[in-house]
Amino acid sequence: ITGFDDERRDRHGQTELNSGSVLRYAVIHLPNGQVMTTFVDVTDSVNVERALKDKNEALLKSDQLKNEFVQHVSYELRSPLTNIIGFTELLSLPATGPLSTRQREYVEHIGSSSSVLLTIVNDILDLATVDAGIMELEISEVQVERAISAAVELVSERLQEHAIKLDVEAASAPRSFHGDEVRIRQILYNLLTNAANYAPIASTVTLTCRQLTEGVEFAVHDDGPGMPPEVLDLVFHRFESRVNGGRRRGAGLGLSIVKSFVELHGGSVRIETGKGRGTTVVCVFPDLPSGIREAAE
């Protein structure tokens, strides 16, 4: 092609024909007034790109719908659950009237099951709040000994149920650090609950806390079967509940909660595990969460 344009500018572009074919073209000016025009059929690669884009958009939309559904259902579940727990407690009071031994046993089962379900619902709501980016930590000075004692008290009944001992090693722990005390307790409770589920009967679960250069480290170890690589890859995924030698099959939210709350503090979580050496979940918190550190500086 011979070109007579005053401005000899190369051009590149892409065009779609009525037939559906997609061509990528280039117009390149050569010496002596000549112009080279090339066309490359890129229909296949464009179609693959479109399919991947459509699939990605569908996955994002599906994930958004799932989160909205879970959040809505969780809110709707919490109110009736609170009522059930309240009326169960009323039935247990002597002022309500006498109960037979079997009736009292049934009421206790209703109360404990409702409390477990309410915990799951609250966990789902917490994760939904984290996903929405609206969860705010209430930072204060966390007393390490008090936080550990509160978490141990919550899980003591489950440990006693299977004659599991708890060994707390906090000699190298700091007296306090800055964080959200409620969330710290929730993290420790989930770690201890997870360990109690996998620890062999009459074994020992170890909770260690120590001061590091980069912050405060909490580690919970159990002598369970350990995690195979295929489980380790999914352990922080939500609703990935695998028994894998454990006594109870939960909702699969415990370690997701742990990871979300630790990372909100600017910390990190890792798992050390292997066949024959149990599992250790290690959480490292900065002495000051990143937001507070920036404000202080």
C-alpha cells in the first residue's frame, strides 16, 4: 500500500467483524511512501479471555451473594436463639416450677445446644463484619495473664471431658501488650477448642506465650495426628470442616476467626505440623497494632 498522508504515524488496534472474528491490525509506515498493513486473527485468545473474565465476574457475584445471604440469615437467627436461651434459663429457675430429673436434663441440653449455635452465628457475623471492612478493634492494654485465664476457663469443661491436661508456659510472657482484649480471648478460646478436639484422651495441650523482638507470640500445641498437606492448604478456609482424627466436626470457622482477628491486629498466623509430631498453631501480635503505631509516630 502506498500512503500519501502528511503525518506518517504507525497505528495499532483491534476490530471485530460481523462474523464474530476478532482481528488485531497494525499499520506501519515504511520508507519511500510505502505502508505495511498486517492482520492477525486473535479470535480464539479473545474468546478465552472473555470466558475467564465472565467466570471471574460470576464467582465474585456468587461470593457477594453468599456473604449477603449468610449475614442476613445470621441476623435473623440470633434473635430467636437469644429468646430460646432466655426461656431455657427461666425454666431452670426454681421459681418457675419443679422439673423432673429427665426434664431438667432436657432443658440443660437445649441450653447448651442453643449456646453452641449462638456462638456459630456470632462467628459468622464477625467474619461478615471483617469482610465488609467495618470491624473496629477496641484497643486497650491487654493483661496477658488475665486473657489466658479467661480463655482457659471457657474451655476447661471440654478439656476435663476427655481428661486432657492444660500446661500454660508464660514465664517469658510480657505482663501486657496493646490489643482488643475481647478478640484476644476469642482467639485463644478458638485455638484451645481446636486443640482439645484433636488431642488424644488423657494427653496434654500446651499454651505458650513469650515476648519476641517483633511482638508477642501465643502458641497452642496438641499431640494429635497432625495435618496432611491437602488439609493444611484449606485449614484457614471458611466452612472447611474436616474431622481428620478429631472428635467433633464443627462449622469450620475457628481458625478462620483466628486468622482474621490476628491479621486485624497486624499480626500473623502459621501452623507447624506433621505426622507423629502433632500440631502447633502460632500467632504473633505486634506490641502495638499498626494503626496505633502510625498514630503514635
